[in-house]
Amino acid sequence: MKTPWITALLLACSLAHAGPLADALTAYDEGNLKAAARGFTASAARGEALGQFNLAMMHLRKELPGASDGAAWRLLQRAAGQQLALAENALGEMIEQSRRGKPDPKAACGWFERAAEHGNADGALATATCYYLGRGRPQDMAQAHRWYLEAAKGGDVGAQYLVATMFETGLGVEADERLARYWYDAAARNGDPAARFKVQELEIRARAS
């Protein structure tokens, strides 16, 4: 069964490494974990960030003999050292999920923010939540809006709705009904039923004004 992270890596695979790494990804997709592990291990040994990330994911999913969170952490750190945003976000998730001992919100948010700065939409969403809740970061609605907006641009429907709400109410940003309607509409088109009602509400309000 194809998983989201496999699809993402296949699309991100550079031309220089597309052959062997794509073969390993295909093997994983077909359920041939031994062949996939050999391919990812060889890629990781060559210092390739995508191979390191894939191998780390197999450790986290317990798909390897002797799989361990410690090995996954080390591989992800190597990939993060090459600014692979997927790896940075995964490090934050490991901390948040207590897979590196006691949860450390500040450290987790640090990795999420690095991932967000390198264009990862999941990292942007997590970073926004850190600032929104004041968990691991000082509560800062302007920063929360900034990162929710990045996640919204990346297609996250929940972030699109939140950004619309923040534009509508002026939370963390200057109120802007036009932009609120734009993002409610985006969320509605992505299947959010509450957003559809908000679009209708704003249309009624606009006609009445």
C-alpha cells in the first residue's frame, strides 16, 4: 500500500539518485521490505538524505529486524543536517510523541520551525500550533497566523479554515473580510462543510452592507 511519505519522496527524488532510490521505493510500494531496506541502506551509506529518511521511517514503523527509535533518530539527524525538511519535521514528531524520552515541547517546536522554514507544510502547521497554544513557544498570534498561512498555502484544509477565521476576527492580523472569504472558500472547496456555511454567511453579509 502506498503511503504519503513514500509518495512525497518519490516526487522529491533528484535526477542523480532517481534510479536506485526509485527502485527501493518501488520495492517498498510492492511490499518487498527486504529489497527496500537494502536500497535505502545503500543510499543512506552514500550520505543521501532521502535514503537516510526512508530507512529511518522503516525503523520507526518496525519494518526492519532490530528496528529501533535510536537508529531512526540518528538517521533523521543526518538527513536534517542536509536540511531535509521531512527529516526535521519527523524529529519534532519523535520528541512530541515521547519517542525520545520525556516530551520536550520547546525542542519539538524548534525542529518543527526548522522544517517550516525549509518549506514543509506539516512543519508550518505544527509551528503555528506551538505559537497559537503557547506550548514550546511564547503565545504569539501574529506568528501563529504567519505559519498557519504557510500551511494553508500548502493545502492543509484545517489551516485554511483557521487562517480565514483569523482574517475575519483580526486575530494576529489586521481584519480583512475579503481574505477571510478567500480562505473559507479554499477550505470549502477542499471539503470543509463548516467553511461552506461561512462562505454563505459572508456573502449574505456583503449583500446586506
